[in-house]
Amino acid sequence: MPGSLVTGDTGCDLLDGGRSTMNAGSATKEGVFQALQISVVNPLVRLAWRLGISPPGDALLETTGRRTGRPRRTPMCDGLEGDTFWLIAQRGGRADWVRNIEANPRVRVKVRSGWRTGWRSGTAHVVDDDPYERRRILARGNLARSLCVNASGAMGTSPLTVRIDLDPR
């Protein structure tokens, strides 16, 4: 569709759940979940956001395409903690949105705050921390986010933590 926003082709990189390991079935697992995300989950979540329905526990990440320079939007779990937004890439450095961040760390996230939603800009950084512990921390105290975080647990194969330092309001 001319003039429309392009979305990432890797699908919804929800916060990674349980400790997945690379094994003989992990490539198949990754392919199945990636196809499910691309064809079912992401279109539904993006449609909800376009209709003004911000799904509880969800957010949108907007990166700049590393090759095209065009905006790319990917549904995520809501990782907002104060002026920091945390993400865990299920596919690690293979996720297109992570590769876009490595090329241009300036991003925006659309988050829900009460009944309102809004965009916040910031700078993203791949960080060296334990993505499983980060998932446990993020899952505390927020039922919707906990459901989102834990639902994605089966999808991760090589998780990687990304921190977005949000600009002051």
C-alpha cells in the first residue's frame, strides 16, 4: 500500500521466556514460531494498535530500516520501567529489529499508560545482562505484561537484552 508504514519481517519479538537451548529441534521451533508470528500474531496486534486499541501488556517498537531507511514497527511486550524500556529479542542478534538498532539506535516506542497511549523516543543499546533474569523482573507486578512475557517463553532460541534510554518528556 503506497505511503503505508512498513513492518519488520521477523514478527513479534516478545520478551523471551524460559531458558531455551539450541538443539536439533530449535531451528524447526524457530521457523514454526516465526511463521506464526508473521502470519497471525503480528497482523492482529498491529491492527489493534491501528484501531486505537492498545492491547494490555503490549507495545510497538519503531526502528529505522537499516537498508531502506523506512520506519519499521514491531509488536513487543511492554517493557516500560520509568524512563527505561526493556526488550528481550527472542532470536538475539538475528532479529531484524536488533540489526536495525545496531545500524541506527534511535527508536520510538508506543506504550499504554492508563487509558492513554503515546510515542516516546529514545536510544537503544544491546546490553550484556541475563535475559532470563530480566524476564523474571519484568514479569513481576503486572498481570498483562506477565502474560505477554511468559507466553513468549517457548519461542526464544538465543535471547538478547536491549535497553532503550527514553528521552525526557
